[in-house]
Amino acid sequence: MRLATVSFEGRSRVVAALDDEVLLDLDRAAELARYETRTFTNMLSVIEEGDYGLEQAEHLIRRSTKRALMKTADVTFLPPLKPVQFRDCLVFETHLKNSFAAAEKMTGRAFAIPQVWYDQPIYYKGNRMSFIGQGADVIWPSYAEFLDIELELAIVVGKQGKDISAADAPDHIFGYTILNDISARDAQMVEMAGQLGPAKGKDFDTGNILGPYILTADEVPHPVALDMQARVNGAVWGGGNSRDMHHDFAAILAHISASETIYPGEVIGSGTVGTGCGLEIGKRLAPGDEFELEIENIGVLTNRIIRPE
């Protein structure tokens, strides 16, 4: 099942994709079916309902009525949810090697993959308030000249837990979505020398993009292996497959949840796949560029970057 949050006729709605062109308004469908439920008023409520919420959604899809249908062309996609918490990892070795080689040329500093990267997942906590959705414009930050895309797979946490084992971790995944972590590379190169992690290189309004859909975890075998591709103005920049994660999402959840509770609605990114950004191939974004990030079975996340006068 693919779920999204859209704006239609002045109101946000949780919808299920019947195909690439038709959506089912789940709250409206529940009303028409005389369900006494508030589950489908927002995505977090669906997530918190767990299997029961998905069972209700599947039942509504099977008996979908025309009065609850809408076309994708008539809606505005929002982020599927506002993350309760946002973390982003770095688990693709090819991306790290390529990026370090590019960073050495840019800064003159030597970079090497530290042993800790191989030993455990590494991550930072990002700005959960800066997310936009499918079709929204990214606003170029005033302090940057080198902007870049990052093609990532993200999980949405579905169940609260602490000290989760790697064996139990897949049961805590509600679904998968596409993450585009827009990066100001010039700012990032300066501040990363401080060894505290990314700050203004990845922390500005409209800098995080999520969507268009959440693909529920029941449709994705673990460990996840989905083809991923990044395109800018129709030209392929790169991509890869999520099977190449050095630490899979089970290992990531086990590490993050050590002595720390995770909650439904948290979003955790994989980090950039293979060749999923411009830094690795000597390219950078220009004002007006349109980028498409595609992940198998989830969809295409399309946005444009604009630079205010």
C-alpha cells in the first residue's frame, strides 16, 4: 500500500494510491462506510494505529467509492508526515569514497574513512521543521553557492521501542519513503572541519524533502533491496540499490535505540546511495533546475530549486 498526505479543496487528507493517477481519500471513505474512527485524519494517527489501521485502510480500498476518489493531478502533495524526530545516516561506502575524493579536491585536506564507520552506523539529528513535499520549490539559501541533491531511502518508525534487537527491528518499521537531503556543499566543507557534524550545510528552510508516498513495510522484504535513480533536468546523475547499505535498517534501529526510546513517526534516512549526488560526479545545481529522485515501487519525488532575486 502507498500512502500520502495531500492538500485538496483547502484541507489536508491522508490518501491511498489506487494507481499513479487515482487516490482514495481514506477519511472520506471511512465516513461514507459509517466507520466511527478518526484514524485517517492525519498520517501519524494511521502510523500509531499499526496493523489495525492498515487493515481498515485495505478494507476501504477494496470497497472504494467514487465519492471518495480524487486525481493526483488535482491535489498538492505535502510531506507524508511531519517527522516526530529526524535522523540521517551515512551507510553507503561508494558514496563516502567518492565524496571524500571530491572533498579533497575542494579543500586540499586529506580524508579517509574512519574505522568507526565500519563498526557501527553513524548519524546526525536534522531539522524536522524544514520538510517540504512533492512539487514544492526549494529556496536557495543566501549563504551558499554550491547546492546539491542527495538520493536517500528513509524509513518511518511505526512502533515505540528501546534497546531493540536487530532481529526485532523490522517489526518497528511502518514503511519506506524517498528523502532528498539538499546540501550546501561549500558551507558543509567549511564547518565539517570542526568535527561536530553538518550544520548550515544541511540546515535551512525547504532543505529536506520527503515523499511522495510511504510504501508500507509489508510490501518490502527485509533487508530492503530497491533500485534508486537521480535525474536533474531529465539527465541521469546516478543512483544505486539499497541492498548496498553497509549497515541495514535493522542494525541502524538497534544502534539508535540503545538506551534511547524511538517513537512512531520518526524518520531515519539511509544517507546517499551509490552515486546519488552531484558532488561525486563533479556537478552542482543551478537556479531553476528540476530534480527527480526515483525509488522502485515508491515513486518519483520531483522538485525545483529557485534562487530569489
